[in-house]
Amino acid sequence: MNETNTEDFIREIIRSDVEKGLSEVVTRFPPEPNGYLHIGHATSICLNFGIAEEIEYAKCNLRFDDTNPVKETTEFIESIKKDIQWLGFEWGDTEFYASNYFQQLYSHAITLIKLKKAYVDSQTQNEIRVNRGTLTEPGKDSPYRNRSIDENIDLLERMKKGEYEEGAHVLRAKIDMGSPNMNMRDPVMYRIIKTQHHQTGEDWSIYPMYDFAHGLSDSIEKVTHSLCTMEYLDHRPLYDWFINELNVFPSRQIEFGKVLMSHTILSKRNLLKLVEMKYVDGWDDPRMPTISGMRRLGFTSDSI
């Protein structure tokens, strides 16, 4: 590893793994293409792409986690790529999409059903929410939790073909409705969405949930160090559960503190509201904390 004056605990961990014989380091920057990048994303960009530049046998994948076509557009994809390049980083031939793996993820879902680790649930969204329990009370098993393997596979395949309306069924992992970690209470893996996808068109009527696709996409790409912000700490046991049950490549997730700024909104959900309600003149308005907005305001890439 090249000498650097930006050592931190993540780089120390990776340095140790390389010294122990890890032959290749693979990181990734996995934005959801549902908005423009903001200053907080710059931390992850510089961290993941920076580590890839500092290590001789390393690369950083750019992967768009495009699992929700309702909120995603090609405009967001192009803006993300432009911002990364403006910050001085390139990804070469490592531009990927979670949608590249839709068939493989679907095959993983079928495997989990055959292992009796997943089932199709026909409860309404509200029933699932209520029966999930609370932080102090355990959840309740779905009445559909013990459907047969054949019935679950048949229902999922018919969901995939578009035979059911949105909300009629979901596919859930069968884990533990009494777990103190809410993420482990039979999380939803697939839901029906009848919206054309910007990459796959009308090929799919079901789409994987972020928590199902994210960790397994890391595994498919053989990402060695999956660097996430702290809100994903409680999700790590779920990612590990999928990896262990499927016996696939085990990416290592490491969490770090996200960037926050006083008197500044960084939530993409809230930034979207500003755009949609026309309080600002688009995502690249100089008043916005987006990378493109800061660029228009006069910030240099080096300063960010």
C-alpha cells in the first residue's frame, strides 16, 4: 500500500488483510439512482475509490442499486456518473447494476424456498406491519408461513409473470419473528411492482428489496470490503444470514460514521421534496447541498 496521510480504522483493517495475504481488494460505491448525490455521498466516493487507488491490486466497482423502478431514472444515473468523474475518479469497466443480477437473485430466492427459508405471504401490507411487533413486543407468525415448497414456488413464479396485482403477495425470508433485531423478523425479499424498469424494461413484475439485493450483489461481485454508514449496522446480521444460508462469497461489511452538517438537510427524501415542491430550481440549485449544486456555487472538486 502506498504511504498516505489519510489513515483511518478502515484503511488499517484493509492494510492488515493485505498483509495477511489477501490478493485483491474490491470495494464498491453503490448509489441508488433515485436522486442526485449530496456532500455526504462524497465521503463514500472518496473512501471507496481512494482505497482502490492506494492499493496495487485493488478496484472499486460502481454499482447502481436499482431495485425500485418507481423512484429511479436515467437522469439520476447520468448525474451520479458526472459527479464521480468531477471529483476525479474513474471506474473503467466496473460499472454494474443490481438489475444485472435479477435472474441470479431470483434463483437465490428459489433456493431459499427449497431450503424452507422463504415463503410467499398473502397478508396485506398493514397486516404485515402490525404483526411485525414492536421494539418491546415480538412479532406474530404469518398464517401463510408454513406453505409447502411447491406452493411457494408456484406463487412466486406467477408473481413474476405478472398474474397478481401489486400488494397481493410478497416473498419473505423465514427467520425469527421474535428476534430483538426487527430486520430479522421475516423481512420481505420481493414485492410486486408493475412499473417499467429503466434497464430491464418490462421483463420483471417483481423486484427484490434493497436488503435482499444489496449484500448478495456484493457477494456476486466478490466485494472484499463492503463499506457502509452506521445505519446499516443492524442490517449486517440479515446480509450475513442470506450469505450463510446460500453459502456464497462472504463480503465483509464495515460501518463508518456518515457526514452530517448543521442547519443543512442531507436526506434525499427531504431534498426530493424541495425539488418537487419547487422551493429550489432543481437538484443542482446552488442552494442545495448536492455535489452538482455545490459545483455551481463555486466549490472546487479538491475542496470537497
